[in-house]
Amino acid sequence: INNYLHRSAQFSLAATFEALKQAGLLTQNDEKMWKINPNVIDPTAIAAIIGTGAGGIETIASVQKNLDTGKSALPRHILHTLPERVATLVTKAFGIKGTVR
């Protein structure tokens, strides 16, 4: 997970897991993945609104430095530099189907 997710996205996953678990909204599916329990709450009734002031900014700076010096950027750096990943990632991970911002 470390190679594909920026640290800010990792924190958003961990914080969301803890909040949903403490609220009693999660259940494990057949693949042993934690998902919203539709018997407790409709997944479309949950929104993911998570912000980041500068999540991924150090990766952007590092990639720019590489490009400026003739080096290439790795494909995974695209995922590290997208600030909305902190919100979209949790919707995919936990099966949240409501608004994402």
C-alpha cells in the first residue's frame, strides 16, 4: 500500500476506518474486506467529505525536480499527487455510495 498511496491518503483510510468501526457501521464481506453494513445504514446515505491542505505536495515538488533534471517520474506518482484521493479512496475501500468531495 505504501508504494501506491500518499501518506495523506493512508491517514484518511485509517481515520475513516476508525470512525466507521466505532460507529458500528462496518461489516466484513466474504473477501474479509471491511464494508458499510447495509443492514445498519444505506451506503448511499453516507458522504465522504475529506479535505487536505497540501496532501501530495512534496511528491509534486519531487517529481518536478526530477523532470527539471532530465529524470523521469514513476506512474505511481500520479496517484500520489491527486488531492481528491483522500476522499475517493475511502469510498472505494468501504463501499460508500453517497456524495464525494
